[in-house]
Amino acid sequence: MAKDEKAKAKKEQAKGKLKETVGGAVGNETMKAKGQAEKSKGDARQAKEKAKDAFKR
């Protein structure tokens, strides 16, 4: 399960970064904001998984 969550986090981060970049390039502030939010969600998911890994050791 943890590998699935880690992969999901990476996917969210990449997708968010892409939306953020494209939104900024075309001047679409809504897309840029959604990208930042998605990237942050991926960052939070990744941090959660790292914390869970730390407690397993």
C-alpha cells in the first residue's frame, strides 16, 4: 500500500507542477493556483508517507 501512496504523491506533484507551469505561461491564474494546490497535496501525501516510514523503523 505504501508504494501506491508514494507513487500517487509523485504523480500529484508532477501533475501539479505541470499545471502551475502551463498556467503561468499562458497567464491563466486559475490553472496556476490549481496546480499549486495539487502540488501541495502531493507534498503533504509524501510527507505523510515519510513519517509513516520513520515510525516503522
